[in-house]
Amino acid sequence: MTTKTSNETLATTGEKKLTKRDLNRVIVRSLGMEWDWNYERQMNMAFCYSMLPVIEKLYDKEEDRIDAMQRHLEFFNTTPQLSTLILGITAAMEESKANDPDFDSESISNVKVSLMGPLAGIGDSFIWGTLRIIATGVGVSLASQGNILGPLLFLLIFNIPAQGLRYYLMHMGYKLGSGFLQKVQENGLMETLTYGASVLGLMVIGSMTAGNVAINVPLVIGEGDAATTFGDICNTIMPGLLPLAFTLLVYFLVSKKNVKTTTLLLLFVVIGLAGSFFGILGV
């Protein structure tokens, strides 16, 4: 009785499988997270560029590759050094999608959205708030004495853990994703996972709206002790009502009316300046 090798088994079953080399190519490309950034979708181009080796390896048809690239050109933002965890999980999910036509592609986007917020909170605190400060403190103290080890130690203390995490999280994310997805599919829990990820993703987007969108309307209504601002009235009805309404308005204009984001940006600058001049809007 002969035992087939893994390659022979794959050739027989037709299953597509990513290799360590494929994942390492994604790691190198993920360095683009550091500098490829835009105000509309932030790290989306760098994320898509990082996923190209996976997409080209898994999908033979051009339309499937186009769908995958469009899927990864959606909004994405997290701590760059920790982005490979999401890239690894996403690569595993794309692998499952390539081998199973019935795999729900929306779950890929939902998992990305649900992970990027919490991971950014952890990563920003550790990478930028702790590791960078320690590296800078050591480097500056030596550099101020004219010691060449100052900048060298800064680069080493910061980059060895940061780039080491980039490598480790990529492979851990892929193993976690592939093993977890296999168990989920076997147990028939993919629909529950997709629903949970979408709910968590909406919670992340909601918290981003409340935390990053600020609208102050100091327009006073009433007189004397009964005077109150329009913004306070809206917050009494529901905290964050104005930022939510503004976000929904932008979403409606972009997704339903196909208004360009550049046009909206210029329009809101004009509205902001006019509102500030007439005392309708405040800082």
C-alpha cells in the first residue's frame, strides 16, 4: 500500500492550498501599511496589495480575482504592525472561499471589520504608546551624549519586536483561521459566525462614529435660565444624535447619490466656514 504525499493528495482532490512562501510574500507587502494611506478608505489599497499573492494563487478566473480585489478595497484601518493577524485570517478565509463556491464571501468582510477596531486599540497602546516611547527614551538619552548607539538602539528596540510580531501574527492568523473555519464548517456554524461578526462590525463602526465625528451647534434657544443650545437638546434626545445624522447623510450621498468624496469634502468646508461665521456651528 502506497502513501500519497500532501502534494499528490492536493493534485488529486484539486484543493488549493497556500504555502509558507505565499504568506511570507504577504508579510513583505504589508510594509506598505506604513505609508500607503488615504482619507477615504485609509489602508485599503495597502491591504489589497498585500493580498494579491493570495488572490493570484487561489483564483484562476479573472472575474473571481476582480471580486476578491474589490472585496479588499473596502475601508480598512488598524495598527500596521498587527495588520498581519487580519491578513492571515483573511488569507485562510479566501482559501476556503476558493475551495468552496458556497462559502459566504460577506463573512470575510465582516470578520475584517470586527477585528480591525479592537486590534487597533491593543496595537496602538503597545506599539505606539509603549514600545515607541521606550525605544525613543533609550535612543535619545544616548544620542544626546553623542553616542552613535542612540539611533541604532532606537531602530533595534522598536523594529525587532514590531517586525517580529508582523511575521508571527501572519502565520498564527492563517493557522487560526484555517483550523477554526474548518471546525465551523463541520459544525454548521458559519451563518452564526457571519451574523456575530456583522453585529460586532456595526458596533465598531458605531463607536468610531461617536468618537471621531464631532458636531457642535452653539445656537441658543430660549432666554435666561431656560436658554439652552440646539446641540444640548439633540444630545438630550439621544447622545451623539448629530454625529449619527451627519454620518448617515454622508453615507446616503456617497452610496445612493454617487456624490464624490472630494465634492463632499469641499462642500463641508464651505458649510463649516459659513456656519462658524454666522455662529451656527462651533468648535
